[in-house]
Amino acid sequence: QNQLYIEQEAGSVNGSDLGTTSAGAADALRPQIDLLVPDVKNVQTLDSPSNSKVSDQIWGQFNRLFPVKISMRVLANMLKENGKGVSLEEVQEKAAREAQRIGRELKKCDDRLNRKRGDRLSAGLPFPLGKNEYKAITRFKMQFVGYPLVSKEGNLRIDGAPAVLRFVDIFKEGNNWMIGITKAGLKFASILNPILDRNDFSTPTVFSEEESNFLVEHIGQNLKSEAVAIKSILQSIKNGQNTPEKLNSLVKRLNREWTENKAVTMRAGLISRLSELGIVTRSKQGIRVTYSVTSFGNKALSAFER
């Protein structure tokens, strides 16, 4: 089910759908207090989690980065004048509900503009109702806020896209799990966003140029395995290995322990995130899918090759 979800959501940012939302939709999406640009002067930060505590490669099912933006905004505002950590459970709940609210409104916008699946602003947000709501909310909490993993030997690892990105650290205080934000996480939270801060829903672009540049530089400097995977994929696409099947083979070679299914998952997640950042575009002729590197993607590749 997770793999099907990822394949459905993977897509491009090269859609041509343009338009504006109604005043009502814009008002509904105006940021609540939880999502205002944080007052960085009143937010204490933590050191980044150690390499022994967290992976340096983003798991394929973390197939979008915009949900991380929402979580970082919520966390930063909850941390204001509250020390270096707040309850992980409270952050999970508040971030998931904010993401659900935003997802529902963005879905209305997507539907109104007849956006294709890969270009939908609501992708990755937990807006489903009914029997799928609990699953969607839980998925968001785990994947886009984070959670601790304690081995039988008592060793702690943390997971979730924000942790892998070194935007947060998760630790125990007494009997309670806490979460705090790093300098990089606070920086990402504070950069203006076209959707959250400008109510601009007219294009399928979820990040500003500054946000995309920040993420590229940050990943290149802090996530070695992720940077290697991105560089390999971009180079392969430019060399004509630009189909899902060819990239699956490439990704599998990056880690000999990965099964065929895991390689597919990792490739789908990578392509989805690169599309979201405007680094890769996707085109389809019949059932044949091919990828290409954008002009921004060429600049990003240069950054990863440093």
C-alpha cells in the first residue's frame, strides 16, 4: 500500500495549470498562529543529532519535503520561550492536525484547477477523511515529525524526515520523549514560503527559490549518502538513463543490501522529492515515463559535485 501511494504521488513540477483561488480559499489557508514565521530570537536550538543516532539517507517513503516545512513551523512556534524541547507527542498531534487542515484546503484548490496527480499541492498531506483518516494522520506523525527507536541493547536511533535532515533531535527527559529544533531546522522554518506566507496557490511549486537553494546546499553538506544518490541519479538522467526501470537498477547498485522492492521505493521517493524541488521533470507518452534535468537541476548537480 505504501509503495502504491508513493508511485501515485511521484510526479513533476512542470505542469502548466495556472490560476488563482477564490477569496474564501485564500482566507481558509491564511496561517494560524502555529504556522507564522517563528521569532528566531526567542527559540533555543539543539546540536544536530549524531551520525550514530540517525541515517544520512532519506527513506523512500518520505516522498515529499513540504510536509516537513509545516512540522518545522509548528515546532519552532511551540518552542518559543519554552526551552530546548517540547513534548514529542504534542508536536506530532498539532503538526498533523495543521497539515490536515492545510491539505484539505489545498485539495480544493487542486481540484478547482484540475491539477494532475504529480502537480498537486496537497500531495503528502493527511487530508483523507473516513476510514483512511487515522492511517493518514499516523503516517504524517511518524514520517514528517519523527519518532524514537530503542534497541534491545538500549541504543537510541531516531527516524522521520526532519531527523534525517538534521532539522530536529529527539531525546528523553524523565519519562517523556521530547523534540527540539537545530539551527538548520530553525533556518528552514523561518524562510518565507509561497503557500504559507503569500497565499500563492497558482502554480504547483511549493517552495520558494530560497527554500530550494537552502535544501540543496544543506543536503549536499550534511547528508553524504543522500547527496551521492542524487548526484548519481542526475548524472544518469543526463546520460540517457532516464526511465524508471534504468534508474531502479542504478539505485540498487548504490546499496547491495537493498532488495529490488526497496530500490524501487528509494527511486520513487528520490524522484518525487527532486520533482518537488524543481530539479527533475517527468514526461509521459502512453505508458512510457521519462525524466529530464531542469536548469535548476544542473545548478544543483554542480553543488552536489563539489
